[in-house]
Amino acid sequence: MTAFKPARALQDLLLVALMLCALAGVIALAYHVAFRWGVNEARRTEQRHLQFLSSDLALALDKYETLPAALAGYPDQLDLLRHPEDTARRDAVNHRLEELASRIHVTQIYLMDNRGTTLAASNWNMAHTFVGQNFAFRPYFRDALAQGSGRYYAVGTTSLEPGYFLAHRVPDVLAPGQAPQGVIAVKIQLEDIESSWGHDQSLLMLADQHGVVFLSNRPEWKFHTLAKLDAATLAQIRAERQYGTAGLESVPMRDDGDGLAKVAVAEPAGRGRMRWLQVVGERRDLAHMKWTLLSFSTTGEIANLARSYAAMAGFAFAFASLSALYARLRHRRNVERRRAQRTLERVHAELEQRIGERTAVLVNANDELESKIRELDRTQAALRAMQDELVQ
């Protein structure tokens, strides 16, 4: 009995240790499952978000898509291209382009000859006018001459302001064997789109065909790249002066796998210090513009939700385990109570048996004593009778 109690205590300790290990395992498993579920839900949310953003972006740009083609049909522009030295023609086109740019709310409209030199522009009377500037190195100019239209996002070489350039050749329709006379181009700014992203809870970026981020609601990511550029691509961007003197360093990002990544963002009022955030990211290719739209959401809320689910699972498991342990202890107590009762009944039966045996012995001894007393009485009576006889 003495050796049994330490063994049972050791079993109880092992059982408690196993329950604690199982509790830790349940919490870890519940956290992992809930976190992965949250990540998958976040990815689906980001996909829907990207679909909405891409539609909004396309809607904002589509209204300008046909503008250069519509502007290419003005006869005074073709007349100026044929007589580029005529000051009166140039002034007339300059004033008309200035009025048009103000009326349709675009940044600039300008006309270039087939060598890329700007003959007239809506900013003709400004310090950084496009008039006289040559943009033959720009892809939108080359594409418009070769294909009829071109589009391009770049930092302006004259204004140093970024913008989206749309171009179309002049004249719009070429006769057989006719060469283009020039190109009409429109520059629009996308700051309104970028400003609307400032209220978005997701981290957003829009990258060009080379992976250079040119719009983002994180200013520290602008003019960074999604991946390190090879020497040829970097040389092409420099030759086209697409992003001016920007360093084009990679966005501080690390891939964690399983749809997770870490990105570095600037600390608020952190004097250039950065902090790393774990994010769930999705991307959507805008094929017609050769752009890529990316959206990231942080995993902070997902982790908090996963911790809540893990805590609930831990409490449920702990409650079930304690209930099972209580039931086990209660069962053990009942078993011990029944065992003690059976032992008590056995002891009581043995005691009654012994009492009965002792009683029987005493009764026998008393009978023998009474028999001996009666025999002694008879002997004494016989002695008295003999004595009386002797006296007589």
C-alpha cells in the first residue's frame, strides 16, 4: 500500500505534464490554422481590392485614351508642321493648345515634328516651356510614329514633374506611301489617384513594365524597383531619362513564403528610420498598359484574431481536460470509497466471527464451570452424608 501511493502520484504528475504539453500543442495548432485562414481571407480581400483599384485606374485613364487621336485632326497643326518657321501659325496653335489644356484639365499638350522637336505647346509662355525641346528619345514619340499611338509614364525632363504621356501621330490617317508629319502628345498627372490612395488601409504601389514603382501611398517606395534591374534595363531607363536622377534601388522587401512577405516602411517622424511589417500581398497585371498593381495588408489584425482563436481553443481544451481530470478523480474517489467500504465490511464480518467464536468458547467454558460446580456440590453433599454417617 505504501509503494502504491508514490506510483499513483507519479502517474498523476505525468498525466498533468502530458495535459500541459497537449494544451501547448492545441494552442499552437489553433493559432497556425487561424492565422493561415486569416492570410487566405486577406489574399482574397486583396484580390477584390485590386480588381476595384484597377477598374478605378482604368476609368480614370480611359477618358484621356482617345484624346490625342481627337487632337491630331486639327488642320492648323498639320499646316504648322508643313511651315514650322511661320510665327503666326505657331502662335495660333500655341494659344489654341493653351486654351484646350485649361478646358479639358490636362497638364500639357504639345506638337512635335517627325524629328521630335516641339513646335507648339500649351505652356509656350512659361519658363519651362516645351517649345524647342526635343523628345525623340522618348518611347511614346517613337511608338506614335511607328504604330500610330504611344503611352509612357516618366518624370518630365523640362518640368521635372512626373506624368503620364499619351501621343498620336499627325496626320491621323496616312495615305499610301505618306510619312507621318509629327506627333501630338498630352501629359496628364496621376497625383489625384495617388492622393486617393492615401486613405487606403492597404499598402499600394503601381509599377511599370520594368518593375519601377512610380505611384504608391508610401512615398519612400516611389522610384524604387520590385527587383534588382539588370544592366541593360537600367541603361535603357537612363537613356530614356524616364525617372531622372532617381537611384532606382530595390523596395526593401523580403519574401517569407506562403504568400507572406516583410516590407520596410518609414517610421512616423522617425527621421529616416525604418520598421519592418509582415504583410500579405497580391498583384494584378494591367496588361494593356504593361503595368503591375500591387496591394499589401499587414498581418497585425490577422495575428490578433489568430491569438483570440488560439486562446479560445486553449480555454476549451483546458476546460475539457480539467473536466476529464475531475471525472477521473471522482471516479477514483468512488472506487476508493467502495474499496474502503468493502474492507470495512470484511473487517466487521471478521470481527463478528471472532466475537462469535470467543462467545462460543466462553459459553462452553461457562457450561463446563457450571458442570464442575454441580459436580462439586454433589461431592460436598456426599462428603457431608459420609461425615454424618461416621458421626453416627
